[in-house]
Amino acid sequence: MKVPFLDLKAHHAPLIDKFDRAIREVIESSAFAGGPFVERFEEEFAAYCGSEYAIGVGNGTDALWLTLLALGIGPGDEVITVPNTFFATVEAITYCRAQPVFVDVDENTFTMDPAELEKRLTARTKAIIPVHLFGQPADMDTILEFARAHGLFVIEDAAQAHGAEYKGRKAGTLGDAGCFSFYPGKNLGAFGEAGAIVTNDAELREKIQVLRDHGQARKYYHTLLGWNCRMDGIQAAILSIKLGHLEEANRLRRERALQYKQAFAGIEGVATPFEADYARHVYHVYAIRVQERDEVRPFLEEKGIGCGVHYPIPIHLQEACRSLGYAEGSFPVAENLAEEFLSLPMFPELTEEQTEYVARCVNEVVGVEALV
């Protein structure tokens, strides 16, 4: 049996006619960069998240970068985040000429450990970026309490958490702003690059809108030094269609996650994802923890099972971040997770039979490894 890691063809097939009509509408209106399709999606996504505003941008990295800029983060400032995330989280900080500062993560949730924040706080700390990794929200109440006590901004990296919830509230709506990526493989994915920021702050929204469009409040009148970070009309039109199916897609992801969990129950050597009692996990990635991950993965691939590793090298150990001065052992939890994570197939169209086959093959190889 072949089980792909991700099957976008199966995901898109039922909606092809709607996509065709939407793309034709954009072509006929010539609203390719910004415009009414983006505005419509912004209204829809803000309503879905339960936020006052959404601002469409070119990608998730733009979302983080522009939010930091709009909040005044700049040279000499420090922003606390985690080392087990996609590199864009740190890129956005460094492109503001600020300094990323890392804290370790909770071993169960894989998200920011709030108990570590006090250790990294300095007079230069201006913001915290918790990452809702793999679709599970971070412990936001504790993080927000710390931030309020010290006058810090909180920017949620919700790039993997479309529709995830923290105590009944959508991820991205708890801090000063939430940043989303709509990269094609995400729970809500475009047909290319796109992203968005959600916020309840009207002033922040207006500043980001100016920054994303070359710093112009109106055409040819530039009030700020901005950049070209607009969302494309075609991407917005596609996202409007797919947004209507997000809740059902997340429900199916949760079903398959439960099936995996039950299949691995009691199997020594396989640690399944933990769902915090405050969370509604949406399983953008289903990452188990196994010893000898690099031996298990090729066995599964030989069985026709697509796998991934998120992320094999924590950011503080990346060559590009050597100047930050961290060494191996700086963040032991994140480093251990990087050695053990194995991401299994997870997408809404994954069948019960495919899930059962994946679980059976994992149990087979982990059982063999355990005997060696």
C-alpha cells in the first residue's frame, strides 16, 4: 500500500469546479494584487477567528516581520521565542535587526515553557513569540500574564494552527496579533504563497496595511518605508473557498489522530502527541517520538509510507545562527525532540485503512528495533 505524507490532489479534487470559477472571476476583474477578493477573504478570516481584523499578506514570514515592524521592534531589542520552529520565526526577528532569544519548550506539548521566560528576560526584551507547533496552542494564559507583568508584546506564530483553540478561543486571537501562513500544505492552504495577521488593534492593523504596500497610505503617498507584501487576488479567492471546508478538514484530522493514538496505545517505544487540556489540537503535523528515528524512517519509506522530520536541527544550532552564541545542550528538551520526531502521514483525506497500515508498519519496525 502507498500512503503519501500529504495528498493535495485528493484534497483539491472535490473543489476543482469552484476553483475554476473563482480564478475566472479574478481574471475577468483584473484584481490580481490586493483588491476586492483579498478584502473579502480578510473579512471572512477575521470572522472565522473571532478577531476584529485580518490583514492579508504575501506569506507567513511577511506576517511575522510586518507585525514586529508595526509594533516598533528594531535594533537593540530582544524577542523571546523557541528553537524548535521553522526558521521563518527567527528570520522575521533578525530582519527587524532585533535579537532572537530562545527558551526551551515543554516536553509534552512541544510549545514554549513559560517557566523559562524569567531566565531570559532583560531590559532589552520587547516581545514574545510563542509558536503553536504542529497545531497545538502554547500555554497562553501563563505567557500573557508574564508579558503583561513586564510590558511585553505577544505575537502568536499560528502558522500551523488554523482553527486550533485555546480554552475555546481561536489560536492567533489571544495576544496582540496572530500570524498565519497559507503555504499549500497547511490546514488552510493557498495555491502558492500567502499569509495573514489577525488583531483587534485598529492602529496596528492600519500600520501593517501601510507597510505591506510600499509604505503608502494611498497611491503614491508614502508615509513609511514599507515593502511589497500584498496578498494576490487569486490566492485570496482560493482561500475563501477552502475556508468554508476548514472545520470539516480539521475534524477529519482529529479523527485520524485519535486512530493513530489508539493504535499505538501500550506500544513501548512510540510516544504519541499529547493534547493539553486547554487545547483543541488540529494536527497540522502528526509527529510521534521514536528512538533510532533515522533507522525507522527508511523502513517505513520502503513500505510505501511517506514520512517527514520537523525539524532535524533546532534553530540555535543552525549554521546561520552561530553568531547568537548558543551551543549543543543549551536547550535539551528541544534538542531531544529534534532527534526523536518522526512525522507520519496526516491530511483530511487519509483513510482508516491507510492509517491502520501506517500504524502497523511503525509497530513492526519499532518492535524489531526494541529487540536489537
